[in-house]
Amino acid sequence: MEINFSSMVAIVSGSGTGIGYATAELIALAGGAVVVNGRREHICKEAAQRIALQGGRAIAVAADVSTPAGAQALVNAALAHFGRLDILVNNAAIARPADFVTAPYDEWRQVLDVNLDSAIHCARAAARVMIDAGHGGRIVNVSSIHSYRAEKGSSHYDIAKGAMDQLTRALALELAPYNILVNSVAPGFVDTPMSVVDGKSELDTEWFKTLYVQQRRIPLARAAQPVEIAQAIAWLASPLNTYVNGHVLVADGGLSVTF
């Protein structure tokens, strides 16, 4: 059975590139209308235009969703342009290394602001509208296998993603009476711009090729493509999902089951 998002409206934060764009594109080409979001206006507009050229419905809203005002701007745009809101995908994220002890707190804290607080602000704004409309809804948080694995120099990212999965469980409980289902997708390595560090993708390093591909630390011996994660997100957000709630779906090619 194919996923059909006809008459449904989605907000996808951080959807100018990568997983977010793939998700927005998938929803739009399956009949939905999408609010494309990011902090860089030209990237958002280009993404929305690419979707429109394929026959999908999309608008671009450049906003910083790590603030309540930025999150509310997305919800307001969805209502103003499309008249309703059915789906929220919390995908906005940044990743940058920071030593827990020595990094300036403002730099360390920014990762939590973007990765965690944005999901809180967007979920609060979206849930109010979904509750008032009375037709239910879907919220999908894009977390990471960092939610239960730690990496040196990534304490802020690890904490944010772990808290995001706990947010998923808490909201699944609180919003269930309104038929708003809340779930997470936790990717592993994904071939996105976030994989690029100092101009080089970590997926092209000898470290990745040796450990994760040749030695098959990832059993599938490759990173995911953004659309593969988007497909998992889309199913949880779709009308096909009527009973999965409060679940964290790991999409890591088997990485988390290896020793």
C-alpha cells in the first residue's frame, strides 16, 4: 500500500538539505503540502522550488526554530497558506565538536538550543493547533543513535538527542488523548552535508571505510542515503500509522547491534 498524504499539511524543520529535504520532498510528491524550513533563506527557497518543479506543493519559511517565535512562524505559515496542520517533523540540527570542559558554554549550549529546544518549541506550537482542530496529527522527531551512544567531543549532541527521544515518550503520553501520535527516528551514518567536516565527508575517510565498510561495523557496509531515513519518517507520519506511538525507530543499517 502506497503512502498518500493528500489533503495533509506538514512542517519539516531543517529541510533545506539532507534528511529534512528528502522528507519534505517525499511528503509533497505523495500529495501533501509542505512548509520547508531553515535559517538560510536562499537554501529554503531553492528546496521549495525543486519540490514545486516536480509538481509538489511547498513554501519556504526561513526561521530560527531554536526560538519560540521562529517555531510559531512555521505554524502560522502553514495555517496562512494551507489552512491546516497535520504533521510536524522535528529535523533541525547542527553538529560540531566541543570539549565538555574547555569549550565556551555559549558554543556548547547552541547545539542543545538547535537540536533539542527547537523540537520543544515546534511541538508546543504545532500541538496547540492540532488539538484545537480536533483531527489528530503526527509528530516525528529525528534523533540519532547518539541518543544512547556517546562519542568524545559530542556531549552536547549526545545529550540533546537523548533528551529528544525522552521528549518523544513524554509527548506520546500527553498527546494520545487527542489522537496525536509521537515517534522518533534515530539514524546512524547518513550521507548528508552534516557529514562534511573541514571540507571533507567523514564517509570518504580511511577511518570510515576501514572500520564501518571493510570490517562491516555497519552490517550493510554503507551509510544511509537521506531518502532511506525519510521513508521511515514518512511512514510514521502517514495515515498508515494508526497505533505506533512513543516508539524510537532505529535506522542505522545494523550498526547498533554490532559488538
